[in-house]
Amino acid sequence: MDKIPVEVKRNVSLVGHHGCGKTHMVDAMLLGAGFIDRTGIFATDTEAIEKEKKATFSTGVVAIPHKDHRINVIDTPGMSDLHAEVTNGIWTSENVVLVINASAGVEIQTERFGALARDLGKNVIVFFNMMDKDRAAFEETLEHIGDLFDRKPVAIQSPIGSESGFKGVVDLIRNKAVEYATDGTGKSEVKDIPQDLSGSAEVARTTMIENIVETDEALLERYFEGEELSETELMEALKKAYKTRQLIPVLVGSALKNIGVDLLLDCLVSVGVTPAEVEEIAATMPSGGDITVHPVEEEPFTAYIFKSVVDPFVGKTTYMKVLSGTLSQGDTFVIVEQESSEKANHIYVPDGVNDVEIKTATVGDILKMTKLKKSAVGNTATHKDRQLLLKITEWPEPMISKSIQPKSKGDIDKISNGLGKLTESDPTFSWEHDSETGETVIYGLGAVHLDAMIERLKELFSVEVEIGKPKIAYRETVRKKNVSEYKHKKQTGGHGQYGHVQIEIEPLERGAGFEFIDKIVGGVIPKNYIPAVEKGILEAMKRGVVASYPVVDVKVTLFYGSYHDVDSSDMSFQIAGSHAFKNGMKDADPVILEPVMEVAVFAPDDRAGDVMGEITSRRGRPMGMEPAGKGISRVMAQVPLAEMLDFSNKLSSITSGRGYFTMKFSGYQEAPHDVQQKIIVERQRELEAKS
């Protein structure tokens, strides 16, 4: 494949609520480009869990040639648990298409992902899908879109027909009707606007023109003087307003009937932002200091790794987006976070659903590479002479956990290897093995997230596992100051062991973490042993004294101790620091902290009071209630995570399936005494069962 000029490249992510038809839209694009022979095969859902559940669990990437342009399309999941996949898909694209189920309006994940696109500074197009469904409408939703983005939505199309009679669109810029075949092939015919639609089309076109010219003073003046504006002028003004994030073009269609998807591609070609038209990207140097990346070939190579796929036969495939410079076959580059030097032996780019090898990747390309030595999603790839770090967002902290055990003891190494690979593919997923209990625990953003990872573990690494119940990531801390001392003294044949420390433990404000202060004077403990004391304290903090949960938000000051010229060692002071902390914590009024979530519950107005009562019964603290439009109320509250694990089913019961909620981590707070006692008892049972 020849080198493609950056001005004909477009990168776009499709985002929206689960079930809005994003993957079906990709099928329609692939059909139109001749890569598949029918829609409904969900070509980008390649994982076993996706085929089984008929849902998208990871980003899919295809490339669509359209009108001498190359459009890289990223299909993202529609479930909140899969936050990293959606975030990386949005960040990698210059253009975001917010797909809305026309019969449902702006659903909760549509709103969340739209807000994410807004916060990441992305240009947005809205596509109302499923216009052929019952109760499909889009006029009522436009105002909601404007409020969400603080940009004005401008409908550049209006539907021909409604619900099952939907058969095409009025292209308001060309002032023509586009009617589609009924066989799903996407074939269309451009006609004059039908007489029965001419009046409504004229009103819609006037509204569109007024919205566009308001963003351009020269056009506005000409329009008010009664001058007719050409199709080219309107399109250029729309493109400028889209690029400057003043307007959101709104299109309509049906992926199922293959109506309007080709016009969406036309819009991306004529209006969409190229990789070279984005603002400079902020980054930092590994040694500190700020730097910017400009999307030009003249700068050194920089790329962002946004996706990683593990294949038991091929190995790991790494997807990256080129942000600056070029990368040619044979070039070496660095994965900065891993400090790993890599070589570009083969470079592939997507071509439809397949891959094609290229000699040189340039700005805006989404490329695929296999068998990198060390890499993970979220890492930065750069030229060795200009290493920098990209930071796109603060990843949410994994708050839900499950224990997993191999059914066969011989699979322990397989589990460790598999989980290590899966961690590299998702920055919101983690795992740990507790050597004391022999338990492997995985952490994620929700039940769907963890279930997907477990299915991948089974499918990719042929490991059968037993699943334990979800666990809450509790923490421990102290409430008062306490001074502690420990002398580790052990005499055996030859050199003995000696380490003696005195420390002061005190609480820090919530969320402060850990602080270690060295106040040793006079050399009572040599400087070279002090890091060992801190290491021992950090090791002790992994398992608190109340219920063996990690300790947070404490300050430890090392102020005195002693040593032996012969018997002292790093290990001796590490042991002394560990025991001093454990002993001191016992008398520092230790408590258990529980994670608290910021919860937003959306429920019908007549059920909002019941929802508020349910939240209160779950130890929640209501923070207010406000209208959310269309007879829906938004109830805000802070609720302990432990009380939210079964909330979904209860909410469905209260609202007859019409309610939904979102939650994000707010912070830790001290659990009530009776709750702490239950946590301690349950934790003791858990540890005894594992011992």
C-alpha cells in the first residue's frame, strides 16, 4: 500500500449506549466498501464472549475506503464497565460519532460517553440510528444534546417516512431527497424532495442555514441581506464550525436497513477533522518537564498504544496511533514506560476487516505490530532521541474484585501468565496473589468487566477456574497518634541479627496515602539502613491489624533507634520496621474504611421517592434530586459500595425496568462500628477457609 496523505485520513470512533446499533453500522460500512456480502454478521465482534453474548466487549478497528479517503473506524463497547476501551477509542480519534437509538433518545451510557468525548476535547457528530423503529423521533432529543455538549446541534438531514415506513433522508444542504432500496444493500437514488415533504423540508433547511451562518459573521450578513448561499459555502462554514466545536452535525438513518450510513461517511469526508488539524498534544518528559507533540511528519516519531490483543497462536498484537513523525520497517523505537527498545520488523494497518503490510506509517495511521517485547495499553512509543510520556486521563480505580482458583493445580502458572497478559490490555484491570492465603484476586470496574476477563482467561489460555464471590476493596487506617518501638535481636552461629527502631504513627487526611519522615539525628541508625525501615513499614501496611486489609492515610516518623556494628543489616531493620508498625497500629485506634460511591439514579418521577427511600435504607446519603427531562428524575447520593452490589435488581423492581444508575468512586470513609464487626467476622472466615 502506498503512503497515504494525511489530508485524506479520518479517524472516527462510534460511541453510544449498549444496543444502539454501532456494530451493525460498521457492518453496513463494510458492505458498502465490498469487504463483506451482508450485514448482521457483526464483523468486529471477534471474541468468543462477543459471539456468545452478542455484544461488544472490546474496541474493533476497521478501515473503510470512501471517495478517495481512508476512514479508520473504531467500534467501542456500550457498557460502563468497559471504560478503558471506550476512553482509548475516543482519544485515538479526531472525530466521534455519537450513535443514538432514535426510539430511546439519549440513554445513560450515551450521555456518559458523550460527556467523555466533550471532556477530551473531541469533535462530535450525532447519528440517530434505528429511525425505522416504533416511536422513533429525534427533534425532542436535540435540545438535550446541546445541553450535554454546550454546542448547538444542527440537523443537516430530515427523515423521509417514519417508523416502519422510514425509507430515506432529505439532504438539507443539497436540498435533495435520497431514497434507499428496501433490500439492505444501501443502494440509493437522489431525487427532488417529494411534494408532501417540501414544506417541512423548507422549514428544516431554513433552521439549518440560520444555525450555520450564526457562526460566520460574513455569511450571516449576506444571509440577512437575502443573498442565496451555495452548497459549497454552507459546507465550508459547517466544517469550520464543526472543527472549532461550535456545532454538532446531526444525521439520521437505519443501520439495519442500511439507510444513511453512506451519507455519514460522506459527512466525515467533507466535514471531518484530519489527524493534522488537531491541536498540539501535551506530554511530559520522563525526567520531568513539559513538552508538546505536533501532528507533523517533521517531528520525531510518537505513538500511543490504545489496544492490545492476546492470541494463543500469534502472540500479542499491539495497536497504536501515530501522533507525529514516521515509522518505517527496520526502525527502532522505545516503549517509554517499559524502558524497552523495540524494532519495527513488520508494520500492518487495517484494510476493511483484514490487515495489509506497509513500509512506512505516518501521522494519523492506526498501525498493528506483533511480538513487541514489552508494552501495555496506555504506553507511549517514541523515537529513542525524544522520549516522552502521554497522559490522557486518570483511570478509575478498580473497586470490584473476585477470587479465582484453578480447577487444576497444574494451571497455577497458566493463570499468572494469563492475568499478566490481560493486565497489559486494560489499565483498569489488575490482579494479585496473596502468598499467605494462596488466593488470586482480580479487580475491575464491575461484574461485566470481570466476567469478560474471566472468559478471556478461559478462552485464550485454556484455564478452567472456580470463581469466588465479589469482594470489596476495604482499607484500614488509624485515628490517633501512637509511639511504637521494636528491637529485632536474634543470635545464631556466626553473625546475628540486630535492628532497633522507634516510630511515631499518626493519621493523615483521607486520600493522602502514606508519608514517611526520617528524623534520625546523631547517626543512631546509619543512613543506609533507613530505606530498609521504610520498606518494612510498607510491607506491614499490606495487611492491617483489624482485618488484614491494606493500610492507607498514615504518617510514620522514624525518630530513634540503635544498631550493631556486626549484626545489623537491611533485613534486620526491615523486620524491625515491620513489627514496630504492626504493634504501633494496634494502639493507634485502628478502623476499617469502606469505599463510597457517587451515585446518580435515573428513575420515573413517580418512583423517585421510592428510590430515595431505598438509597437511605442502604446507608446512603442523598445529595439532591433534579429533573432529568421527559418525566425522569435524577437522584444524587453517596452510597457505600458494599450496599450497591445488588442495587441493580432492586432498582429494576422499583421502576419496572425503567430506572438506571451510574456510579463512580468518591473516596473512603470510616465504616460504622456494627458494619466493621460484620466485616471482621466475614474476613476471619475467609482467611480461615484459605489457610
